[in-house]
Amino acid sequence: MLPSENRLRRRQDFATAVKRGRRAGRPLLVVHLSRDGDPGGQADRTSDFRPHVAEGTPSARAGFVVSKAVGSAVVRNLVKRRLRHLVRDRLSRLPAGSLIVVRALPPAGSASYHDLEHDLDAALKRLLRAEPTATVPTGAGR
């Protein structure tokens, strides 16, 4: 189970992660990550009151979107449980105060745990790698 302080619950927090964060798509899922340092301001600017977070300790928080396109209620809940377990083990890798939303795509309903794990790791690797240094001129003065 995902600890209470690490859960996204409010619609506003989901919207913040999706609209202001970076996105990495994979065949089984799409991951949105919004960090404190992302352009557009602080990742959690829209949340003035967070009752489940202790003072001074901003923790990474995660939310999940699994639509009816994934399958029946039983299949959707299985996918959510698998994703929660996978994300829980990876929260320590995320920057403090970041918001992550994992959206399962229809093929996730028939995917194995290891396939979900592979896609999640690949998406997180892409999102967490260093930003390309576009502001540093390369070959200046040539």
C-alpha cells in the first residue's frame, strides 16, 4: 500500500502534474512528472493546504489513472495495485515535493507485472535524466 503522505487525491494536484510536468509515454503507460524546479512555477503551488504532509518535509506524491478502456473493474483494480506497488518502491528516487501521475493505457490490462515494471522504469529513467543543456552554446565563436 502507498503511504497516505505519498498519495495524490485532489483533482487540482492531478491537473498540476499533467499540465506543468514532463511526460514520458510507453506502450503500457504514460507517466507525468512535475518537480519543484519545473518551468511554470512550483509544482505544488495550487495546493495551499495539504493535511497529510508533515511541516517541512515535502515528499513525492503519486496518483494513478486507470480508465474503463483498460478492462473490467477487476482488471483495473489489479493494474492499480501493481502500479501502486511499483511506484512505492521508486518514490525515493523522485525529487522531494514532486508529483507523479501514472496513466495506464488499454494494453496494461493484459500486461504482466514485469512488463509494467519495465515500462515504468523506462519512463522514469527518461524523466529523471538530466535536462539537455540547451542554454549553453556549443561551438560558440566558430
